[in-house]
Amino acid sequence: MQNHSTQPPIALSGIQSCKDEYTIRKQEEVLQESLMMVPDCQRRLAKAFEELKKIVEEETDMTETGEYQTAQKVLEDAKSELPDSAGGAC
């Protein structure tokens, strides 16, 4: 009578277990790297927001141009993505 078990032989099972552990470890590393990137991205967004805001405030003679209006829209859209302290009023 043949054994038609659905489980792989012990040797193959051990290899798969090692692969699973490696994959999980790598996924945890990627997660940690991603979590560290978020604050950096928020800082860079806040800096760019403030720079664009300053330009928009200084270039009042361009209020009718498409670029100016686009810049205002970008500032408005970015507010929701900024940490609370950086958003301020435009």
C-alpha cells in the first residue's frame, strides 16, 4: 500500500520552513525600512510645501496664470498630507 500523504517528506518540509522564515524576515526588514521613510517623506513634503507657499505669496502679479493656479491647488491638496504643525493656512 502506497502512502499518498499530502505532506512533503521531512527534508523538503524543513527546506520550505527555512524559506518561509527567510521570507518573513525579509518582509519585516522591508516594513521597518518603509516605516523609517515616512517621517523623512513628511519632512521633505513640509519643506517643499513651505517653499511653494512662499513663492505663491511673493508672486502676486502672476495670479491669473495657469501655473499660479496649479500651485495653489497643489498647496491645497498637500495640506491633508502634512503633519498638523506644517500645514497652516495658505
